[in-house]
Amino acid sequence: MVRINLAQEEYDLSLKDKDRLTYGSSGDIFPAVCVATKKRYVIKMFYKGLNKKAENEKLCYEVLQNCPNVAECKAMDIYQGRVCLVLERGGCDLAAHFQANGSLNEIRKRFFEVFFGVKNIHEKEIFHNDLQLQNVIMVDQDGEKIAKIIDFGKSVINGVVDQHKDVFQAGNMLKEALQLYGYQVPAFVNLMIGTPQKRPSMEIVLEDNWFTLKD
């Protein structure tokens, strides 16, 4: 266990391989605890040389800080030459959550939250570009669980990119979750239609009564 200082706040974390939550093309993610508040976070440590990538991800979180279904970024700082983001920590990702509770009503509820988050992201002229079940975490908030989107490492902000790729990926997430438990895929999941311009926006999808049905 080591104690590091990031943005004038101390955090306890283990940098051992066995404690690393995940790693990818951008960097490593480790669980951490704020010494002052005892609140749990994750710290994303970017590989050296990826400062611009880290700054872009931090900017995405800043722009989206008031979106209820996007995880929060507490701070950014440098530790041993690596840019670090201090991020909100969830209990599990959406894939693991559905393994524990894969009822149709639960899938409806969580995908309404996810799609609402994607809608907010697009309204801020950000495009995620990596939507998948593993990039949504379940966070305890005011005694309730809520789905929040994470990992903006591949995102584009204020760029010449349309929303169609995100729409396809969102539809694929829903289809994957429904088919895993043998549920019927609703008609509006033409989100994955081959012609990108024919895919509906998240705003239109959220109006579908499928989300309010009960089984």
C-alpha cells in the first residue's frame, strides 16, 4: 500500500498487479481511498506520453459534470511522470450487475439511464466512441443504485464526428443484454441499422413506451 498526493489530497492505494482493476491502451486503473474522507475512488494512471489523451478525457468529464448518468472526475494530477485521473468508483460494471439481476424490468430501468446518459453526452457535442457494458458502472447514490457511463479515452469533443457510431454501440449493448437472457429485442433496436443516417437519436428512443412496461 502506498500513499500518494494528487491535487492536494492524499490517497491510499496498492500498485501491485494483483490489485489492478484493469489496464488498456491508455493506462492502468487502481482502487484508491481518500485518506481524509475515506471515500472510495479509482485512479486511472495514463502511460507516459499520453498527456493530451488524459487532458481530453478530463475535459469530457468536466463538460459532463452535471449529467446524472456520467461518472464524476474529482481531480487530475501527475504522479511519477504519469497523468492521473481520480474517478468515481462503482460497485461493478453493467455486465456483472445483470449477471446478478437480469430481470427484464431491471434491464429496462438501467438502459433508460444509459440512453439518457448518451443523450446528455451528445447534447454537449461529445461522442463516446467506446460504449459497452463494461464501460457502465453501478454507483450507490443516496441509497439507490444508478448506472453511470465511464471511460472517455476514445471520445471526441467538439470534433467533426456524428452520433451514429454511439447509437450503434448503444443498440448493441441492449441487444447483448436482452439476448443473454432470451428476452425479445424491442422493435426500436434498429439502432444498429446499416445506414447510419437512419438510426434514431437517443432522444427519440427514450420516448418509446418499452421502457415503462412491467413484466
